[in-house]
Amino acid sequence: MTSTPARDVVGIENLSVTFATDSGDVAAVRDVSLSVTAGEVLAIVGESGSGKTVTARSILGRSQMSWLTNGLTSSETRWKI
């Protein structure tokens, strides 16, 4: 019996997000990579201000105009943000 390899349903490669502020750029997320395969559960845990929400919003394509976002994310299909 041959098993089918699990496929990523969400993936991030080298995600970085910088906020443009009046005082200069602030790096909110730096070089994050992760993948979640079908049936897997992922919890992102960290201190307040560590980039959890910014990472999640970037995966969902919900970044804001003042965010400078680089990296590759995927959710079933790939898109570049």
C-alpha cells in the first residue's frame, strides 16, 4: 500500500513585515517560515508584541498599506504578498 504524501494547506517562506512609522521603519516579523499539512494543528504562542497577529494577518492577505511585507505564503494556492 502506497501512502500519499501530506500536502501543505498553509505555508510561509521567509516572511518579513516592517511597519513604516514617522520615526522610521520597525521590523515586526523577521524571516518566519512554517508549514501546516492537512490534519495538523499549529499554535503560535508568544509575548505581547511578538508578531503573532501580524503573521496571521499576512497569511490571510490582510496586511495594511503601511506594512512592507516580503516573503511567500500559501493557502491551498500560492500568492506573493
